[in-house]
Amino acid sequence: MSFSSTLISWYEANKRDLPFRGTRDPYLIWISEVILQQTRMEQGLGYYRRFVQRFPDIHSLASGTEEEVLKLWEGLGYYSRARNLHTSAREIMERMDGVFPQTYEEIRKLKGVGEYTAASVASLAFDESRAAVDGNVYRFLARYYGFREPSGSASGKKLARMKAEELIDNSQPGTFNQAMIEFGALVCTPVNPSCNGCLFNTSCYAFIHRVIREIPVKPRPDQIRKRFFHYLVITWESPDGARILLNKRTGNDIWKNLYDFPQIETPRIVSLTRLMKSQEWRNLFGDLHPVVSAVSTQFIHILSHQVILAKFYRILLEGPIECPGTIVSLEELASLPVPRLISRYLQKCFS
Ligand code: SF4
């Protein structure tokens, strides 16, 4: 049996039962691929189900607000993926009469769609013979052929794609791609792959040469940036109940279009006394001398290339202050999209 026939037979017998398996709907495939990128399957499935329940097709996604899309995405991270899905759905409605593009090249033009996602959708929905290489496939191929290019490198990706395109079954490219991903996820796993029972162990370079732990070669770690955030949780009582001041993040930084609190960022840890003397504090409060009623412990929030060290300062005022921001009630706050760091603080310390 050829490589692809062996693989596909294994897949048919061992594949997991996932809600998007078997669909030919390019919209559902697209959503599942975007949600599951850089996300554990167990975590991603809940998000997928909730997302397609609220937005079952392109039309409903395009008609929703970005805020609603971000709210459903809350906690998943990489929020640009959610914004891009929404932008692309609107583009499909406005420029393509609501018809999902049907070729790899056209799908690739959608905002935020990379080679992997375009190949997955084109092969699964439209039988286009394009190899989809994600981290699972890369690991499997790198070990099988003995590549030493670091995973994530442009040369490594190109090599893996070329090899996958040599192996692909042109009569069922979507099934082949799913089988490759599933094999990487279930058998050729990052740690302790099941080599002894593996169908490919007699021809696998890494198994034969006993270099499984060395392949795939890890990329050099990027410089991790440490950032120090001081969040000012400003509240006051109004005739209609408690109000809180929020900041909508509009700049070109993390968490664009999500809500957090007015924030002062410092290059290192500083004391509250020093913070209160900063220009940012004076800009916010002018001549007022607000009392800080509680200071949280430090929250550590890890992102792919940054570590955020955050503290939250509770400030109860007698009324609103003159400054840019969004004033909401606590009920309204619960319906707005916020970064996971903020929801962790709200759950732990805010009542
Ligand atoms: S023998 Fe081991 S390393 Fe090689 S493909 Fe199979 S599971 Fe992966």
C-alpha cells in the first residue's frame, strides 16, 4: 500500500468524532480551522459550538457586531483572528454576493487567511489538491523524512509543503489532509510518540536513527517582552447604580477593540506613591486626590511574545471625572468583550 492509502485506512479506523468532521460547508470548515489554530482541541470545541450556534452562516456573521464576535471569542486569545473573520464575512457578503470563494487562491485573499487555512478549506470543501501543513503535520513529516529546519521557519514550511504535496491523494485531498493532522495529533505526538505501533516506523528517519527527541528542531526562543500594567478601576455611585470607567483599546497594540480599565504602563515595577506622582495619573485626576481603597496582588498574564505583570487599584470617586473613556454599569460591563486578564481580575477581586 502507498503512504497515503496506509494513512487514510488508519484515519478511517481511528479518527475522532468532531462536530465539523464530514461537513463540506466551507464556512463551517473555515470557522473550525481559525478557532482551532494555536488552541487545544478540548478548549476549541466549546468555542466552535457556541460560535456556529450564534453565527451559523456567513450572513449571520456579517450582520453581527464586532463587539459580539469578540465577546464570543473572549478567552481564546489572538483576537485579530476574530476581527479578521468578521471583516472577511462582510467582504464576502458585499463583494461576492454572499458566496464563499471556491479556490485556494481566492480563499487565500480573505483577510487573515494563511496557506494552511486556505488549503484546508479548498481541499475539504472543494476537493482542490492542496496540502495543509499545520504543526502536527510538520512534526510528522520532519521526523519521517529527517528535516532539520526549525519548525516555523520559512524553509521548513516550504519543504514540508513540498513533501506533503508529493504524498497527497489527489482523489481525496481533504481526507488526506485530515488524516495527516490526526496522525500527528494522536500518534506522532510532540512527547512520547507511539513509535512502536506506528505504521510508518520501518521507513521513518527519526525512528530508525533514534533522533525522535531532536526532531522537529525547535526555533530559537524569541525575546519575551515584560510589560508592567497598572489598572485604575474607577467607580462611583450614580442615581441609577454603580458606574465604572472603561477604556476601549483602539491603538495598534494587543487586545485591539476589547475593553479594559484606564491604564498606566511603566518600564519597571513602581510603588503606588510613585505612580500617583506620574504625569499619566495627573492627566487623569488633575487636582483631585482620589483614595486608593484596595490594591490587588500582581497578576501575571502570558502571551506568545509578552508577559504582562498587572496590578489593579480600586478607586471610589464621588462622581465621574472628565476624561476619555466609556462609562458603563456593572451589568453592561458583563456583556462587553474584555481580555482574559480583566475577566480573571473581575472574577477574583471585584464585587
Ligand atoms: S515512527 Fe514515531 S516518529 Fe516516526 S512517524 Fe511514527 S510515530 Fe512519528
